[in-house]
Amino acid sequence: MPLAVFLVEDNPRIRDNLIPALADLGSASVMATAESEDEAIGWLDHHRGQWDLAVVDLFLKHGSGLGVVRWCVGRHSRQRVVVLTNYATDATRSACLEAGADQVFDKSTELEKFFDYCLVTSP
């Protein structure tokens, strides 16, 4: 059974590259995407328990990925939330983990680690 991924990313180019890259893992399938904090929270609220991994960018079209991460607090224990950002400074990583993220990955230098995490997280 593939990992059900919810992708919160407002950059169409990144989104269009991540979706097939996750599918190529053979164990992940992007079930939906969102470009803003409100859109992401609305989707998550209507699909509680139906996703395995939320992949969240910090800087969105409207709102913040940090708000999405905070909203996910209290999710099912099997569900994971990761932040995939270009701004993975120490302060950003700390803020994301404190908000409830399971992991933080840098888009430019840690994509392989991110994909490895997806493989390990598969149900």
C-alpha cells in the first residue's frame, strides 16, 4: 500500500517535480496538494486520518506552512509531518520541530534524505 502524501507547496515547478519523484519511489502517492495555509488546513480537516505524510513548505501563497504544521498537532500517531524548505536554518528547524513537525529537510541539499525518509515512513 503506497504512502498517502499530502503536499503543501505553492511553487508549481517544485510541485510538478516532487509529485512524479515521489511516485518513482514506488511507495508514495500524492493524493492532494494545496498552495495556501487555509487551503491546506481545509483539506486536512476534511480528510482526517486519510493521509500518511504531510509535506509542507514554509512560505506559501497565503499564510504560512508553520500554521499548517501547528494545525496537525494531535494527528494520528502513524501520521507524519515534514517541512521541506529552502530556509532550513537552525532557527527554522527548531521552530518547525517545536510546532510539531517530525522532520525538516532543505530542498536544495537534503532531497535524498527526504526521499529516504519517505521510504522508511511507508506503511
